Amino acid sequence: MVEKMTAVWLIILTLIVCAAVPGILIYVTTVPAAKLLAGFQMADAVAHVIAIRQ
């Protein structure tokens, strides 16, 4: 019985991942990079470090 439940959960998770990946890829490729980076907390720190190194 446990094996059947494990198989069912694996199938459900596979379907969720297969449905989510195209949506994530579409979002990442359509949102401008600057707007995407602005959503991260580390964006300002990374920009500061890059400015120092140049």
C-alpha cells in the first residue's frame, strides 16, 4: 500500500513540475532583467560590489 501511495505522489509531483516549468520560463524570459533583479534583496549589494571592483 505504501508503494502505491509513493507512486501516486510521484506522479502528482511530476505533473505539477511539468505544469510549472513552462510558466516559470515564460515569466523569466518576458520580464526585463532589471525588474527581475530588483525583486531580490541582494541586488543592491551585488551592484555595490561590482561598482567597487571596477
